[in-house]
Amino acid sequence: MPDSRRDLLGYSRYFTKKVPEAWEQLVLLLVLGAVVGAIAVLFTHAALVSPQTLFSLLISGASAGLLVITLPALLTIMLMKGVTRRAMLKHLFFATIISSLIYSIFIVLNALLFYISKNALPAYLIMLLGNASVYTFWIIINKMVFTANKKRAWVVSALQPLLNVFFYVPLGKYVLSLNMPLDIAIIKLLGGMIGSLVIAVLFMYIIDKPMKKALNTSGIKAFSIMVNQWLYNTGTFEETFSSNMGEAKDIPVKILALRRKKGYKAIFVEPAIHYGPFAGVGGSVFTERMGQHIYGKYNAVPFTLHGTVTAKSNPISSAEVNAMIKEVDKYIDLLDANAFKHSNGFLGEGYEKPCKAINVNINGVSMISLTKAPTVTEDIDEEVGKKLETLASRFSKGVMLIDAHNSRFETSSSDELKGIYPGSKYVEKYEKAIEESCNGYTSGTVRCGVAQVRLHSVLGARKDIGKGFASVCVFDFSKNKKFAMIYFDANNMLPSLREKIIVHVREKFGIDAEVYTTDTHGVNGLSLPASNVLGRSTRAETLLPVVDGMIETALGNIEEVDSHFGIINIRNFRVWGGNAEEKLTKASKYVLRMVKIGTPIIVTAGLIISAWIIYYI
């Protein structure tokens, strides 16, 4: 769904846009110089315009525009690339086109003022003022995007304004001859830059101050990270957030470990955290790191389950995640053979359209999967989750509620995409489905086979697949009843892809299955929002052979297992909490209001200061 928010965060949708390629922008820059030069010449040489001279004037103006606008812009890009090596060429082109557009507006005003007043002095002032404005733009852009070094930003930002003057003074006579010495023009420009510096500093202040007040973090640094994630998919908010942000709470981590005769077979981990907010930040690294640890240390197939949590439970930092993994590791290390019991259980199902509950019950522990697929299956609020868990606990010794997170499409209503919240019409339906899945089943021996693969490695880097494991567990209950849990490290999936996988597994292997995603936000960033679900980039034709291989491997190692279920509590674990987004929204609204009100005042005052300095210096 489109983001209709009317605060600063709502503008993040623009960070999903792609910057045109460098060659396309080169063409645009050439056109800009030629068109602006032609328009300016028509104003400054209006007395000479006639049918006989029009073409030659346009050619002369276009040539002049290429010399005084496009040429210094291209040199700026070359020099900026040398200074800021990390910057991609197309991003430098993009910024330079905007700065050149600002300069072009002043060039046209320059010519228009001369046409009206027939006086070169206002035109002279406007040209230098335009370059001072370009300096303002570059200070802000360099500070937020290309270089965080304040001193370097001040120096590098002067490149284009100085080049513009160097080229305009000797060559601008084809547009308008101002008869000014180059050294005087440079001195006046440097003076005008002082006013520009005031504009830039005040503009950054009105962005920075509210964020520091609300979140104790730098608004400039946060915005810089947003842009860097958009352009380079790098950067993390963790360095900017105070350790006092959000709220500390005790987080339960549920663990279901399955052992074979020698060692672990599979370990299911369900922490009450949300795997967000986006790539490289907070909980988004959990599925990859936890999975790698389980597989690497215990040689067990990892399953990082998505519980009934929302973005409120995003960890503040990945350091919190690492601490949680260590606690899980300590718990598993202390388990001995006496902690495990031979597995008996049943497979239960409940359905209350469109809500479905699948209960894999092992030794009285119900691992209940919840889905509304093919309708949208999104986050289940913590309050709702506690209510559903309380219900399931009436029938079970332990409960692991799993949000299958396996169906999302953007044409659905905003209410559907919101997930399951208190008061949702689906809460009661899930209650009925859960109760049905827990009642009336006879327990028998539980056997299972497992398999895993790193899809990100096997298929190559794909936008809709996380770096964690894809895992399969085929449960074999008495009476030859089999059920497969097929897990992908992704943030939701297209319902059509889910359906193709389920139908394929049923037809080829005769096994009922459900498909899950971990809801990792490691696949998300400003340029990859929540719509980046599994199936957007990776098709069924690509996934099915991999699924076949995992199912075949799992069927080949089915055996009886022992199980252990336990819960550990991580104390004082910092999560975003219910007020984190509220604070961020409040601060962003204030910033937006200040920008709308303050920018015209600051720019006007800065231009007046710059004009005064340029005139009197």
C-alpha cells in the first residue's frame, strides 16, 4: 500500500526511487546547458532577435550555455569523484544536475534583469548570488551524503561555484558581458559564501535539534544513514541511537530441541522479538546469526521461528541480539541426555475461514502455526498472542505460537496489511481454529527428517531472500501421516508462490506442507520496503528444485527423536517499545514543520546577507 503518512517518515517512499544511469544524466546535463544558454541569450540580445538572426542566436546561446553551465558541472563531477571515491558516478551526476539547475535559474534571472533594467550591475550580483546558493546546496549534500567530515565538506562544496565563476567571467560574454576582473569576482564570491554557510548551518540545525531532543540522537546523522542505505545499502542507525532509547523488558525465548542417537537433529528457537527494522540493524541479523550458530556448533538444522510480535519488539541494536544468542547457547550447552524424552505426539488442524491453525504436538508441547493464506498473513500483536497462547495452554504443557507470515500482496486493504490487532475480526476465528487443532487427537511416535540450505549462497544474492538458512522438517506421525514445515529466510511471500510450493510437494511426494518465512527484515531497506516479499525476484521455477532436494534429503534421514522444551528469559533486553515510533513520528513532524516554515525565512535572510556582502566587499 502507498505510504500516506503526513510526517517526515512518509517521505521515505521517495527513497524507493532509482537514480537514472550516468549516461542518461549526461544527456540531461547537456540539454540543460544548451536550453538555459539559448533562453538567456534571447533575453540579453532581445534587440537583435529577428527571423534572420534567431537561429544563429539560439546556436550561440546553446554553445555559451554548454561552456558556462555544463562544462564546469562535468569538471565538478570529475573532481568530486576523485575526492569522494566511494560515491557512485550516477549519484554525483544526480547531485550536480540539481546544483546546475539552481545555477541555471539564476543565469536566466541574470539575463532577465538585464533585459528589464539594461543594467549589468544587478545581473553581476545575481550571477554571484547564484553561485553562493550552489555552495549552500553542496554543503548540505556533502555533509549528509558524500562526506561526513565537516572541514572537507566546506572545501569540496566550493568546487562548482568557483568553477562556474572561472568559466563565466571569460566565456559568459557570449551570454552577457559583465566586464569584471576574475580576482574581484572570486573575492566577492567567497564573501557571498559566508551568507551561504549561515543558511546551511541553520538548515541543518532545524533538522538536528528536534531529533536530539526527542531521541537523543543526531538528526543529520540519521538522515545521512537513510540516504546511504538508499544509495549504497550501507550504514546502520545503531551508532546514532542512545542506549536509553526504547524500553527495557524481559524477553522469553522458547527452545524446542530434537536429538537423534548421536547429537542434535534440529533446534527450533522462538524469541519474543521482531526481526527488524531493516538490513544490518537490530533484530534483522538474528535469523542469520542464530541459524549459523546452531548449524555451526551443534550440527543441527536451525529453525528461527517468527512469534506473535510486531515492530514494537525490534531490538535497539544487534549487540542485544548477540547477547541473546549467547544466552541460548549457554542453555543448550547445559542440557544433558536426561533433559530429553522420547517423542510422542500428534498433528492437529483447525480451520475457521480464513484462519488456520496447524498443531505439531510433541510430548505435550504444541508448536502451533497460524496463517490466513491466501489472504494477507501479517504480524500478530503481542496482546493478541498472549490471549491465544493462554487458550492453547489449556490443552498443552508448552506452547510455541508461530506466525507463518506467508501471504502478502500490496493491493490488499490497509486494515489487512496492519496484521492482527486487539479487536480484529480474526482474533475470535484464530481462537476457534486453535481450540480445534488441540482437541480429539491420539498421540503416537513422532519421527522426523530434516534438511537445510543457504539459499542466498546457492541461488546467488537475491533481493527477496535473506542470508539465513532455508530449512525443512518432515514430521512422520503414526499411521504414516507426514507433514512438512518449509521455512525460508524472507519477509513474507506472494500467496501464489506459497500455493505452487504446497501443491507441488503434495503431488510429487504425497506430503501435506505449510510454507513459512522468518519475517527477517534483513531483506528490507529504504529502497526495499515491506513489499519486497519472497517471489518478487525469485520465481517458483527457481525455488522448486531446491525444495525438492531438501524434501528428498529430509525423507532420507527420517528417524525417531527425543525432544526437550524450555524457556529462558533475557532480562532488561532493550526493544523499540510502543513509544519509539511515536517519538520518531513526533520529532519528524516537528522537523517537517520547521523546514516548511523556517526554510523560506532562512533562505531569504541568507540571500540578503550574501547579496549585501557581495555588493559592498
